[in-house]
Amino acid sequence: MAGLIPASLSAEEGPALAGVDAPAPLAVSRARSVPPALEAWRRFRKHRLAVVSVVVLLLLIGAILVGPALWAVPIDDIDFGAKLQGPTAAHPFGTDDLGQDLLARLLYGGRISLAVGVAAMLVAVFAGLLVGAVSGMASGPVDAALMWLTDLFLSLPQLPLLLLVIYLFRDALSRALGLEGGVFVLIVLVIGGLRWMPVARLVRAQFFSLREKEFVEAARGLGASRLRLVVHHILPNALGPVIVAGTIEVANAIIAESTLSFLGLGFPPDTPTWGRILFDAKDYLDIAPHWALFPGAAIFLAVLSINFIGDGLRDALDARRVV
Amino acid sequence: MSGAHLLRRLLLAIPSVLGISIVLYGVLALAPGDPLGELVSNPNVPASVQAAMRASLGLNDPIWLRYVHWLFAMLRGDWGFSFVSRIDVDRLILQRLPVTIVVIGASQILAILIALPVGVLAAARPYSVFDQVANTIAFIGFSLPTFFTGLLLILVFSIQLNWLPFVYRADLNSTGLAWWGEEIRQSIMPVAVLGLFQGASLVRFVRASVLDVIKLDYVTTARSKGIGARRVMLRHVVRNALIPVVTLVALQMPVVFGGAIITEQIFRVPGIGSLLITSILSNDTPVVMGVTFVFAALVILFNLIADILYGWLDPRIAFR
């Protein structure tokens, strides 16, 4: 969300700056040539908070993947004797109003929240790549029409529309794919379907500058087909900004899913996603603040670390942004 | 800024409104069942009457005809009535709209008041300690989802300190100054939640925009003429750096409306956001459609205002 505009602005100024780099003496660049991945890692490492964020995120993912095996408390074990307890040895994160263990529920919910985030990002990036690439290669009326569509989607009010679509389609999809599966597919498709525009714009801008470059010209001269030009020559060079945008998209999708669940319109009540736990906890803020604080902190940590990683990746992959 | 430019902008907004109405109607039409036909599918009504009602409501017409009918009804202001409260949808929305506009407006002002000075100061000394601290806080600010900040504020200021009420009341019974005092007290938290979130994302835009302008030649000229750093910043740089920020504020409007829905829901502010949620929870389709359409129209309106402002602030635009 927030990363969108500066990134797309800078994409427009890309050709001018890239043109400056090009005539650098060949000998110099060959003398200290390092593999691009290593070079990117060196730049990424300079962003301290991004490196810390990688560690935090890996810990979070590790906890979510391995945690339920180590902390084998059932998520729906109701115990009214222990309801609304703060953190204790038996329940490190406390319990909710039914006495269910919050740590177990958080670990389980994290799987869903992160899975939604990654899946929705993939949908958004795929759609954005498709629209951006077609638009960037076609130009003319096709480009104009696709960009009109992109602008139209950008001016749609996302949350109201998200709520509308889920309101209208939830029951039908739940019947077809099962309660959790239906909601998962619906949420991923809708979040992804409403978030592809920044990627499309980035890709289009990249394509516009790359397709005029000499190496593309050379490949075209050698008889490469359009598809080969796109897949082998242009796309790999356009991926840097897309990876950055995609990373930030994961954070946005996690927030979007948590928002839906928080409004009581996401996953069904017995599926403890982080947003859903917050939704249940908000009426008990005065007597059981821990119940809201732990899932809120989990969402915050995940989103913050992903945003910082995105920022570090921008430094690492988007070479022209490095001052 | 010429009249022709204004007119062109206005005309350009029409396809956007039509496009959005097609998307909204398409979603509604693709939905399974008869979302608008609650009365028609009532089992107490005999089948022959149902068929007659379907025909009279135009449910058997081809989809494009239904869309045109719906669009003209919307344009005439005939938005149907709420299934739940049996009030006209447009009246219901008009009752709720002012609160939403006030909360959003106040939070935008707060966001700009925070983002402008911080962003400009950060850009004046890029990579200084202040810049890095501001940048980190901004990251934290827009990584904190509004629903969590709202709960945190309630926890601290309503429950722990007991300073501010956490339920927004539309029916305050005091008058005069006391009313204003109460009104402001209960608006502080919703406005702060939205404003801080917006401010955090704006800070980075302002900083980037100022940094873009600061390296232009005319700024160097101003400096070499011996104009003081502060004056160059305020009179030469900031004025021009703000032009793209105007557009960015407008482009953020869809996000702001999303945030408004959440804050209204947390603090029970009786605006159109909470109306949307309650009508979704009670299957009140005409109201859901109406509110979504209003949100879409507001986004386009703000984009239009930004375009017009942009043309006025930057005369080069109008000649394109």
C-alpha cells in the first residue's frame, strides 16, 4: 500500500538514470565483478533492520510450522475452570472466554494468516505481471485500455468491495469447497484480485524502458520470437521491483485478511486466525487485555518485519535507488 | 487553469463512474441467488404471484437492460429501501454521511500536520539520526493495523487511564460549549487512529518528494544567490514538493475509507462505515450496495478534486 507510489514514481525515472550507468568503462566493471546475487546480499546486509526482520520472520515462521508439534495442546479444548486467565505456566499466553489455550490458537491461526498472505500475493503478482507485460509489449489501444482498467481498479474502494464480494459469494463457495476451504479460496482470490495494480504499473514501466535496450534489440535481430524476448530477456530484468512490491503485498494481504476476520466477516468463528482472535477479544479488553495483545502483536510483528524486508530488498535489488 | 481543462476533467470522470457502477452491478448480478429479490423469494407468496412480481421487477430481462434500469434508478436517487429498517436507502446514508466526512476530514488534517514538518525535516538532513528515527517510526506506524491501534488506545486511555470515552455517542444531551467539549473528547481516539496511520505513510511521500525537488537547478540557484537555508526550504522547495503530495493524498483515499470502516466499527461511530458492516451482517442488500456505491463515488470525487487542484497548483499540467 504505502510502498506503491514512490516505487512506481521511481520506475518512471528509471530509463534516465539507467542511461547514466551504461557508458561506464568496461574494464572497471569487469575488475570487481561479483555474482549479482552476492552483490544484492551485500547491499541487503547494510540495511540492519531488514536483517533483524529476516531473523524475526524466520523465528515466526519456524514457530508456526514446528510449534504445533511441540506445543501439542488442542486449539479447541474448552476448560471453563481456566477461562480468561492471564499468562501462566500451563497457558503461556493465557486463555480465552472458553478457557481455550491462546498459544495453540495463535500458532494455528498464524498458519492461515501467513498462507493467505503468500497466496494472495502470488495471485496479485501473477495478474499484475500478465497485465503489465501485455500492456508494456502491446502499446497503442490495448495498452490504453489496460491502463484505463488499472486506473479504474485503483480507484475502487477496496475494503467496501472486499466486504461486498465476500457477503455475496461466501455461502455459495462454502457449499462447494467446504467452510474453511471456500472462505480461503474466496479471500485469496478477492484480495489478490484487488491488489494487482501496483505490480502491473511497475512491470509496464519496466517493459517500456527495457524493450528499447540494445540487448533486446540484439536478441530481436537474431530472430528471437516475441515470447522468447519477453520470457528470456525482458522479464528477468524487470523482476527486481516486482519482488519488492510482492514482498510488501504479503504484508498488505495479511492486514486485509486480519481486517476481514476482525470485522467478523472472514473465516468462520471456530477458525482462530489472528484477526478473528482479536475480534473475539475486543469485548473483554477490560478484564483480559492479554487476549487481544498477543494476536495483535503477532500481526504487527509479521507485518513490520515483512515491510522492513521489503525495504531492504528495495536497496538490494533496485540498484538505481541506492544513493 | 482554464475552464476547458476543468470541463475535460469532469468529462473524464464519467467513464470512471460508469466503470465502477458496472463492476458493482456485475458483482451483484454474478452473485448466486436473488440478492435483491428477498420479497420475491418469500415462500408465503404463491408461485404465480412470484412470477408476476419477478416480471414487474424486471428480473427476467437481459442483464444489460437490468443494469441500465438500475443505473437510471441510482441516478434519479431512487436507491430502494432498507430491508431491515424500511427507510429509504438514500435517506439512511445521508443521515450517516456527515459523521464519516467529519472524522475522515479531521484525521486527514491531523495526518498532514504530522507528515509535513516531519517529512520536510527528514529530507533536509537525509540519513541523519532524525531521518532514520522518523523513518523507523513511520514504518512502525503503517505496519500497525488500525484495528489493533484502536484497541490499544482504548486499553490505555479508556480502561487504564479512564480519560476518554470509547463509545461514540450520537445523542449527547448537553448543549453549547459542553456539547462541543464532549464531541471533541469522543472524537479524539477515532481521529487519532486514522490520522496517525495516514500520517505515517505520508511522511515517506513528503520526504521523497522534497528530496526530488531539492536537487533541481533552481534550488541551487536560490542558494547561490545567498538566500538562507530555511527560506530556500520553505519558499522554494516545499511549495513545489507539495504538488505531488496532493495527488498522493487523493490516491490514498480508498485506503482511508477502509480505515474509516474499521475505526467506525471499533468506536461505534454512527457513520456509513458502521452502517455497511451492520447491513452486511443483517443481509440488507440495498443498503450494502448503496453504501459501496457512495464510497466509490467519494473516491472518484476526491481524485477529481486532486486533479483540479493539481492543474491549479502546477500550470504546466493544463497545457498538456
